[in-house]
Amino acid sequence: MNQSYSVNDICNAIKLIELPSEHSMRWSHSQELDNITCYVNNAKSRIIIMGDFLRYDSIIKLITTKATSLVVNVLLNKDSPETLFEQLYINNIDVRITEQGMLDSSVVLIDDTYTIISSKKSHKETINQGCDSVCCNNKETYGKFYNHYLRLIDTCPTY
């Protein structure tokens, strides 16, 4: 565990990461579920998923299946439904819990390249363009998010 970072430090750093306009695809709500499913289904080594992307039962089932063959880490807010914690935990998925309100956006990191970011409070530019999420296939963007989320995983308690 990296003791030099607090959860607040990490979340504040994540909020400062800017989305690149190049190498990214913007999805409407109608495209979101199919596209997330496609990217998660094609993961080869690791998935880090957090927040509201776990509102879809099909995504929960998919990452539960994928967890048998690759590394899956999940970050949830403390106020997430208890049944969701239990469903993931009993399927041997590494579930980490953050304080309520710590995560301003939902992010999925797939392998070492793909970053899917939900358009919530901190990503107003995508909302203005009528998009619900953005997929960046850029290793630099992935690396920025990965470093922060890996520290968050190391800092937050296991359920």
C-alpha cells in the first residue's frame, strides 16, 4: 500500500486530468451499453471499473465472467447498494470502497490502452455535445488515469 497518497489527494488529481480530443470517440446513451460491453468483452489482461458503469446488470455479469481469466478491480462509492458489493465480492472480484461523493466520474480502464469515461460533473464538455461517455484509445491518457486509480485501489479498504 502506498502510504504517501491519501484518497483525497488521488481524487483531486483525477479531477485535474483533461480529456484529449484526439484519439477519442464520443458515445450517446443509446450506444453506451453496447460499446462498453464490446470493449470489456475484448479485454486481455486487466479491467479497472468504477462507479455508475455497474448500473447495468449485463456489465456486472460480464466482469464477473471476465474475473476468472484476468485481473478485475472495482471501485465503488460507500453509498452503492449492498447487494452490488455482495454480488461482486462472492465472485472473487477485488472490490474497494471510497467515501461517498469522492468519485465525480465513472471510469473503465481496459488493458493498457482504453479508457472509457462517463460524462458527469467533471466532464461538462461531453454533456454539451450530447454525449454520455468518451472512449480514449490513447496510452498516455490511460497511463494518467491508471496511476491515480491504482493508488486509489491501494488506499481504499477492501469490502
